[in-house]
Amino acid sequence: MPQNIAPDTAYSSSAAFERLLTIMNTLREQCPWDKKQTMESLRHLTIEETYELSDAILEGDTSEIKKELGDIMLHLVFYARIGSETNDFTITDVLNGICDKLISRHPHIYGETEVNDEQDVKRNWEQLKLKEGNKSVLSGVPVSLPALVKASRIQEKARGVGFDWEEKEQVWEKVEEEMREFKEEFDAVDERFIDKERAESEFGDLLFSLINYARFIDINPEDALEKTNKKFIKRFQYLENKAASQGKNLKDMTLSEMDIYWNEAKKI
């Protein structure tokens, strides 16, 4: 085995990165699976790895975070290797590109611009992106982002150029307004004649305003909802296991019976 890829060796950061590149090049040239991959075939795997990293972060599992970061790093060098084969870009181009962008986007560090706080930094960032050719401050929000994450990013981008509420109380008033409008869609007529499209629109407005309020009180709505998902799963699985230990099946139990186990789960 070549020395520059040997395990159990104390590598520097640069040497470790070179080791990964060497392994990637070897796999691309010799492994049937790696030779077959394209950017398109890797795309869904990269998304999966990103979600696995997200799960590890929410769980606070640093060992798993380290592992998932390695998986994502592998994907990054894989894309760069494919890019080099088509003469579109190399890993060096990628690294220099991000370095140049970071220097350009931080004139308060690498230039003469002065800032007072992180909000000034964000505003400068968005203004610089417009100067670089972006036609809209919202053009940097990926179309394929999940809707909840996309709503947060849209609001953050708009805030970066000053389009935002001044006080969180104003945002909460908007939440209450949207809540009333959503409720009115169901109170106004017989449920059989509800305009589903209009109700869906009002519900979307309500969610958007709640996400806005969360941003004002420094809560990440995606993280908050995912933690609630995990909490529900844990409690529901406790309910399932408890019922099974008593020889019961959930579908045969009353809601009152299930609530007993559910309330037990809430205390754990």
C-alpha cells in the first residue's frame, strides 16, 4: 500500500486532504461502481448524506457528525474529479473559487468596509451578490429547497436588504390576522362547501407568518419542527411497545386507553 494512503498515520490537514484525493482518483480509475457514477447519479446520494448529517447534528452525536462530514467530503471531491474529466473544473478551481468569494464577500475583514454587527454583514453580503450579477436578492434561494426551509431563506434574504418588520409584536399581529382568515374559511360555510384552494392559500399564509415570527425570536422553524417530529416518534413508539407488552393492539384500543400510555411517555 502506498505510504500516502496508509491507515493509522498522523497526517496533517493538507496531507489528509491529498490522501482523500489520491484514494478518489484510484477508485475512479479502478472500481467498477465508482467508474460508473455521474453527477446526476450522485445527486440523490448527496442529498441523503446531507440529511444524515442534519440528523446527527440534531442528536448532538459528534462521532456521527464526524462520519457524515467525511461522507459529504467524499462526495465533494467526487464531483470535482468528474468535473476535471470533462475539463470543466478541478478541485483546485473549486477551492480557489470559494476562497476568492469569501474574501470578496468580507470587505470588513479584507478591505476597508466597517460594520457594527452581523446584520450589517448580511446586508453587505446581499448587496455584493447583486453587484456580482444576481438579478434578485431571492435568486440565491434554491428552487428545490423544502418549502419550510425555503420560506426561512426567503425571509432572511428580504431582511438583508431592509424589507422586514420593525418589531416582533408586528409580526405576531400578522400571525393572528392570518389565523383569523384561515379560521374564517371554515366558519363561514358548511364544511362540505369549503373552497379547498382558498383554504390552502390561507393556511400557507399562516405558516409563512409563523415562520417569520420564529425568525424574529431566533428559533429555526425547521429544527423546531424536526425536534417535535422526533419527540412524537419516541412517544408513539413507547405507546406501541407498552401496548404490545400488555398483549394489546393499538387499533383495538380506545383513545382514552392510549392516552394513559401517551401521558407516561411524556414523563420520560
